Amino acid sequence: MNVPAPSSSFRSPSVVPDTGATTNNQIEGTPKRKRRQWSVGEKLDAIARFKSNQSKHRTAVESGCTTAQLRKWLNDEVKLTNIFKEKKGKLF
């Protein structure tokens, strides 16, 4: 049985040189980003902006949220509207 010899460019995954570099997550003293809590009114305002301009990206930039957050709020619009009605009594 003939087994070919590995080429000189072959490198085992366990033979990775340690450069000593650290990532941003490993640097001591780097503060974590504080999480933003959005009110129901702010979420509904972002939904209304989206309905007027039909651009999720533009709406997210204007509102200061991510497009993923905006998509989730759009999916939960009925729930958010009901919560807002219960708390305020009326919608807008």
C-alpha cells in the first residue's frame, strides 16, 4: 500500500502559530455596550415611519434601531397596538 507524503504546504490545524494578539472582546477595560430599551410608543412610531416610506433600512437608520429589530416589531404590530391601547386607553 502506497501512502502519498503530505506536501510541504500542508499544515495541521493544531500547528497554528500563537501571535499573542487579542481581539476586542479580550481587551481588559473595554466597556460592554448598554442595551437600549424601547418603549411601545417608540416601536409603533418606527412602524408608522416604515409605512410612510416603505424602506426598512431607511426607517431603521432614522429610528436608531437595527433592521432586525424593526422586522420583529413589524411582525408584532398587533400585539404592540393592543398593549398601547391597554396602557393609554386610545391609539394616537
